[in-house]
Amino acid sequence: VRATPVIRPISTHNWRCAKGIAAAILHELPRQLTGQIGHLAFTRTASPRCHQMASTRKAISRSRCQTHTVHTQDLALFALNASRDFGEQVAAALGIALSAHEEREFDDGEHKSRPLINVRGKDVFVIQSLYGDRQRSVNDKLMRLLFFVGALNDASAQRVTVIVPYLCYARKDRKSQARDPVTSRYVAALFEAVGTDRILTLDVHNLAAYQNAYRCRTDHLDAKMLFAHHFAPLLRDADVTVVSPDVGGIKRAEQFRVALNHLLGKMPAAAFLEKYRSQGVITGDAVIGDIHGRVAIIIDDIINTGSTIARAVKACHAQGATTIYAAASHGVFTDGANRELANASLTQVVITNTVPPLRLESTVGEKIIILNAAPLFAQAIKCIHSGGSIVELLES
């Protein structure tokens, strides 16, 4: 007879405490039983004692993420060759060395990857940023990562977390035309097929689509505080407007506004542009918000051809912005970006190092400021490995 346990803690004034105890019990139950748990019933009458305990747990969680040492006995950190530079920066921030691995090429174009250390029972993290470059395509990097994750699972790794600073195919998250593919969901299925336990990335195009596409655990980082700390010293005495280049980015812009307010002590204004895309052609030039006589910061998740940023720069300049900055987490910079970003009205373009700006010419490259996201990923690895909170890491 299959057991179907149902846990119902009795009513208590310390309902948060009871909930924590029940969660701990669930954590210890075998995986095949936890899927059959019925429901948890709590009486919501919190006591000051439990509020104090909750605050203490949050403080412990933050300390787990921010501690300067990592217990490496059961942790292994790999970076595939295409992302080794970024991986070394993450490892340096953690105070550990990258684990050894082999990537071998065959004459017929096939390849293999394998760890060169014993990963049995270890908590394993693998870094690979999935952008295309002159050496390897997006698909090649994706396949190499998938094969390596499969090899780690075959080698009895206890848990495999994939660190993808830039996640490929994340923008194709819905059917925009009849019979379109939903490629982000297919990529998720590939990661699940090779046994990925968790995936961690930075500023995906559509957070809800990313979280819903994966059945394995997902964690998501954002670069708002990196950008806020960069811009705050430049904007102390300025009137600032944060601009979203389209309606879909309003929430991202709002979060950045809040981060700037935290550092500047005053809330920047908000604006956004209308945007319509059809068959690769972008239209719409209306601006909603106050930009005249103010510093405009255009915030987005990715710069590809640069046409969206160039359109926003043109609109902000026409509305009378005194200075125009652009910030995006991922600078992919494909064909056309050099032309679009050469606009003299654009003062500075701020990106992170999830994707190196390989395709930019030197004249445009002078405008580029690259922020280091590796320490943020290192802190996230600490949180995941030690049981800390990613949410509280981002809030801090």
C-alpha cells in the first residue's frame, strides 16, 4: 500500500515556527514521498518571538552568502574553455581554483569533455556563457556544456548547477507568428535531459518565461545594483530620468529606479517608449515621461544590433535630454552595432562582462564601460552551496 503522508501542524501562536519545522521535515523526507504530501495547515497568529527568529534566520542567510571562505571539500567549480576567463574571475572571488577538466577535439569535428578530478558526491558548478563568437557558435557551446553536464552526472556528482552568465535563445520564449518555435522551452528540456539540477543566469529577457520553461530549479540574478553603483557618483546633483526602450522593460527600469533612489536619496523620474516589431522592423517613436532638461539613462537587458538603443537615444535627444547614457546587462553587439552606437548624442554605454564586446570597433569601444559581474556570481555560488538566500543577496 502506497503511503500518503499528510502533515497538519496543530494551531499555534508560533505559526511561523511550526511552518519552519514542517519545512525541515519535508526536506528530510524521501523525494518519492514529498511529491505526495497533501497540504500544510497553519493558524496565522505570529508572536514577537517568531519575528525575532525570522530576522535571525535572514541574518544567518546573508552571512552564509557573504562569508569570505568557502568549504571546498565537497565543492567543485569548472569553467569550460570558452568561458575560462570569466570562470577564473569567479574562482578568484571565491578564493578557490578552477577544477581541472579536458576538452578534446576530433578530426571529424566531434568533441568530448570530461572532469579530471573525482566528482563523486560533490556539489558541482559549471560555468559557460552561451554567446557566439568567431571560434564557436552558440550551438557548439551549448552542446559542449550539455555533454559536460551529462559526464558529471555519469561520474556520480551529487548536484550539478549550471552557471550561464548569458543564456542563449532566451528571447524566443513565445510564438510571435503562426507555427513559431518556443526555443527557450526546448533548450530547457535539453538541460533537464542531461540531469541539470539547477541553472543560474543573469537578467534573462523574460523572467516569467524563464522560470516557467524549466522543471529543474532556477535562480536569477540582476545587474541593477552594479549599474546603480556605477551611475550614482555621476548623478549626485543631476535630475535623472530612467528610460525603458519599450513597455516590456518597464519593470526592469522601475527596479533600477529604486536602486538609484537607495543610493542617491531621491527617486529618478520614469519614461518609456512605444515600440512595435514586425519581421525584424522596429517602429514607434512616442515618448511617455519627462525627459526635457534631464539626464536620461536607457536601461535594457541586451544590446544586439543596437537599433533599439539608437532609436531611444534619438527620441531622448529630440525631447531635450542634456546627457544620454545606455546600460544593458549583455552586450552582444552583432552586425550594425558599430553604426548604431556611433551616435554623438550617446555619451556612454555600460555593460557587464557576461559577453565580451568582441565585435566593436575602437571608435565605438571608447564609449563602452564594462562592469565585472563575476563577484556577483561568486556570492550566488556561496548562497547555493551553503543554503543561503539569493533573494536576500540581491536585496543587500
